[in-house]
Amino acid sequence: MRPIFDISSLRAGGFTLVEMITSLAILGILSAIVASFLQIPIQGYFDVSRRAQLTDAADLSLRRMSRELQGALPNSVRVTGACGGGAPCYLEFLEVRTAGRYRAESGGGAACPTGNDALVFGSADSCFTTLGSTPDLGLVLPGDFLVVYNLGPGFAGANAYAPVGPGSNRVGLAALPTASVIVAPPEDRFTFPLHTFPLASPGNRFHIVSGPVTYECLPSPVAGVGTLVRYSGYAISAAQPAPPAGGANTLLATG
């Protein structure tokens, strides 16, 4: 007759300490093998994710730069710095609010306070009316500048970076522009302190600029440390500042 409590049956259903250690060792080996296979794709995923973030930041920054440069005052873009070899690089331009065409001859519009609605060259004037309405007139703010016929640095009388004075092609607005009551054709009125513009624009074009903008690229020999910074709100100067002083700056991209 078999006993109710059989020790041999318990021994057959369990495992020894050696068996347990052997199982743990095999499990560890298998885990290491699986981890070695998973490490490469996981690391690749994180690499792709970081690369995508850098690409998105660079693409956004370049798109913004491209858009602003396309709308910059003609011949106002200037660059200083080596722009290579780890040296800093500065790109500056004058930001345009709006643009239009001025009247070259009197008549057909509301008279300015000087009694002449055309923009006069070679003698002092303080206002003019436009040919047609000016787009984005509401974007013009106090402190903006009127620029006529800009050829850029090195051209006397046609360099918007030159100080405001007799013979400069830039002057600050005296007041915000106003839309004329004349319905047909529509026109706008711009007023400014008494000023003598030396050169007329071949196309009777004028630009309203808000001020300078600088993009600063600071590369670094250390990977992931270089920065791209945008400066604005500082004063216009004849010499290109590197970097600009005053105003505001925004970090656009790093790495």
C-alpha cells in the first residue's frame, strides 16, 4: 500500500539550486543576445529623431531668412565675416514695410502742405502723394524711414545706411501715412521733415523700411554648439555692426 505523503513525488516535481542557477545563466545569455540585436535599431531610431529635429530647425530658419531677404530693401544686403573655417558671419539688410510709386508731376491729387503733391528732387520737400494706393499701409509704424533709389554702400546719395542729412536718400516719416479722400484714382499721402533727395528713382519707386535686421551665424568646432541668432530693433549705422548693439535678438537654431 502506497503512503499518502510521498517525498519522492515532491522531489520529482521541483528543481535543484544548480538547475536554477543554470536557468538564470541561460536566461542572461539569451537577454544579452536579444539586447545586442535591439540596440542597433533603437539607437538608429534616436539618431533619426535627433537628425529630424536639427533638419526641421535648419529648414525653418533658412525659410525665414529666404523670405525676409526676398522682401529686403534692394541693394541693402551686406555680409561681414569669414563665413567659414569656424569664424562668425553676419548678414544684414533693411527690412521693408511697404513700397509704392510717388508722383513725379503735380496735379490729379490732393495738395500736400507744401502746395505740391509731387516728390521734389534737388530742393527741399516734405511730402508727396502716391500713384495708386499703397499696399499694407497699416503696417507702417512711427519711426519708420522713407527711402528713394537705393544703390547700396559706396554710392553717395543712394546709400540708405548713410546718416540722414542733406543729400541722403533716407529720411524718417513725420507722421503715419494717410489714405486720400480721392476715390479715383486712389492715392496715399506721406509726410516727412523738410528734406532734399538728391536722386530720383527711374521707376518713381519708394520704399518704407522699419530698420536693419542681422542674422548672426556662430559656428563652433564642438559638434552641436553653433548658433544662428536674429537681431532687430537696433539703429541703422554706416558701418556694419558685428554683432549689433541694442534692440532684440532671438535664437533661431542651435547645433
